[in-house]
Amino acid sequence: EGQAKSRRDKPSKVQLRLLGAILASDLDPKHEYLIKDKWYVDFAFVDHKLIVQVDGCYWHGHSCKFSQLTDAQIKQQSRDRSCDKYIVACGWRVLRIWECEINKSIQSCVDCIKIELTRNLV
């Protein structure tokens, strides 16, 4: 499977904000969870096979800030697609939440997670 993508030394501020809101909603994800020794993910709801990734708008090149992506952002988006493809192949679902969505309405983000957790597994 190869070497796991390295985990963060500490969670980002936006990850911590979302984690606080998730925990306040009586949900209990695993943070910095390793999928089959290959990818660390931001949050995993193991019993539901749901991964939640928090994407910073700058680093992941969201259209809220960028009409044209840098080479680094293009490379990051390619890594994101590879990660998602691998996670789905391992039988998980992936929900990506943009930093700007968290900043706009953190409760809406938690509500989206709750909806995904209630969906039937395929």
C-alpha cells in the first residue's frame, strides 16, 4: 500500500472549530484517522464509514477566492481526488467541507454531516 501520507502536527483552526461544533452535537468522530495505512483523514465516523475532510479555501483552491489556480493548488486538488478515489474504493463515503462554508454557517456544516450519517450505506 505504500507509506501513509503524513498527518498534521496539530489540527488547523478551522478543523478545531468544526470539531468543537461536532462534539457539541453529541457526535464523536475519530480525528486524524488513518485509512488502511495510506491516507490520514480529518474526521472519520467509523461505524458509518463516513469521512469528513475540511478543505482550506486557499490551499485547496476554492472558487470563493480564486478564478485561476496556482500550480500548488492544482497539485493539491489532484491529491484530493486520489485520496477520495482510494477512500471510496475502501468502502467509505467522503464529505468535503470548505473553510468558507464553516465560516459562513458552522451549524449548516454539522447538519450536512448529520444528514450523511443517517443515509443508508450502499
